Amino acid sequence: MRRHGMGLLVHLQDVEPGREDAARVGMEEYLDRRMKVPGVWGAASYEALRGAPRFLALIEAESVHVFYSEPFLALASDPGPGEAEAKRGRTAEVRLVCAQLYPGLPAPSPSCPTVDVAGLAPVVQIGRIHVPADKLDDFNGWYAQDRAPRMERLPGMRRFRRYAVVEGEPVMVVFYEMESEAVQEQAGWKEASSTPWSGRVRGYYRQAPGSPGVYRRLGKPR
């Protein structure tokens, strides 16, 4: 059974034209090396179906403290050859260290029956959202009481999580794991986005550039 960590590292990047293959190879090396760090429980690489930046690497850990451990930090100061080559072609980068807020400690439930499906999902959506400080209570209530319960019931939706950023741009990170991009074509997805509460929230939050991004997994998850 796969364990789900409370820490998530989101690493997004764009690369120069013609350097896409190097970026893919570099991401695989980047993830393979970090999977050996104690406390890292899963990882996968992705490429954008829509949104930006184009490439996404995800690392799930027991907690955010893993990303500040000596073994993890040592890898950044001594990159592998594929990582180094990919970095030379990088034109943009977003790196976020995230701590899970919702739904808290994960457990199977009737509303989220596939919580223990092994590996990060074939398709994910990452939203990077700016919320005014005086609207946080309303925004958090909307996600916990309105949007999340509707999303978790959709066929093909594996998990739905929300994160606070510990390091990186000051955004709220919303993370969906799906069996395929077809999940977003369902009537239920559109209905969840058209509730009165959803309309009110859209009036005050804004998305970071390129957000939300929808990404398809490259290869198998770790």
C-alpha cells in the first residue's frame, strides 16, 4: 500500500526549444536520486497538456522537513550529469515546498475510495492561487465545504489536496490527481465550478501565470 506524505515539492520549468529531451532525462535523474533519501515516499515527472511552465517534477515526502534534511540538500549541491545538462537549457523555474492543509492525514473513505492507489496519478492539475489575506476564511471554507466534496465524488478523481507554501511564491497550491484529463469533461466538474460560492470566490482570487496547469505523467511513478 502506498503511503501519502504531508510534504510535497513542486518543481516546474520551461526550457529552450530543442532542449526538451534533455529536460525529460534530467527530471528522471533528479527524481531517481531523491527517491533514495529517507522520508521520500513517491515521485513522478510530467509534461503540460495545458498551462505553464511546461515540465513538472513532483516529490512526495513524509513531511516538509525531509526537503531540508542533510541528504536531500546535499543532492542539490552535487547534481548528476543529466540534471546539470537540463539546468543549462532552463529558461524559467518555479520551485515550491508545500505542507498539506486539506484533507489532513489521508485515509480511505466512501467519498474518496481510491486514496491508496499506488503512485502519483497519470494526470494532475496544479493550481497556484493568490488569495487576499482578508478573504482566506471564505476561500478555505469554499474549498473544504463546497468544492472539495464535489470534486472527490467525480469518477476518475483519485485525490484532491490543498497546500500552504513553506518556500517559494506566496500562493495557495491546489492539487488534483486524476485517471485522465477526461475527468474535467464531466458535467460534475463544470457544476462544481458554477456554484454561487464558486462565483463569489472567483471575484477576488487570481491565478499565478500559467496556472492552473494540467499535466500528463511521463513514464511510471516511483
